[in-house]
Amino acid sequence: MSVFVLDNSVTMRWLLATEKRADQVYAESVLSSLAQAQALVPDLWHLEVCNVSLGAERRGDITAGEVEIFLAHLEDLPVRVDPMSSAKAFSRTLGLARGYALSAYDAACLELAIREHAPLATLDKSLRKAATRAGVPLYLR
């Protein structure tokens, strides 16, 4: 089974569709690939998912019920949480965030992909650019 690092920018497209057709198609392709692959996420991924979901709920874009259904769906997917992401935050992750002008959240995904020698699934332009510069392949690209 292949493994890739999943960024929250892709995850949230499974709940909150975008008008950018190419982004939506990519996110759906990543989701479909989970039939044969496993996603690896930093240990802050659940909090990111909750934060974006709550923001959309508070704006009235989605309902609490839709959030609950989405979260239940995520729990059924082959997503493995990396327990070392937080331990790397003050060292490698901070350095990557500084070096590539990324948020700490995005740098955590990049750090994980580098450490695990895994491709990265992301829709974030800055993170894609940083991954390319760091020699990390982009998943399904």
C-alpha cells in the first residue's frame, strides 16, 4: 500500500467544494486513491479539520449535521496520524517554516513528507512550491 502525506487544504475540499474545477478534481482524485493508499498526517490535522469546519459552520456555509457526517466519514478513511510531528515543531518544522516562508501548519506537512520520503497531497500554492524546492514529489501530480 502506498503512503502519502495529506495536507488539510485537500481534506477540506471533500467538505467545502471550490469553484476551481482543477482543485476539486484533484481533491476528489486524492480521496478516491485512498481505496489503495494510506494518508499520513501530522498530529495537528484533526485540530485543523475542526477549525476550518467550525469556521464554515459559523459562517453558515454548512450545518452542524454536515460537519458531523463529514467527521464520521474521515474516521473511516485510512489516515494514520504521525506521533512525532509535535516533537519536531521546535526544530525541523520551525526551520522549514522560516526557510520556505510557510505557516507552521504547512511546514509540519513538509517536514513529515521529507522525514517519511513520501509524496505530498496539497492544494496550497506556497506549500507546493516549497515541496518542489525541497525535492518532495507532489502526490498524483
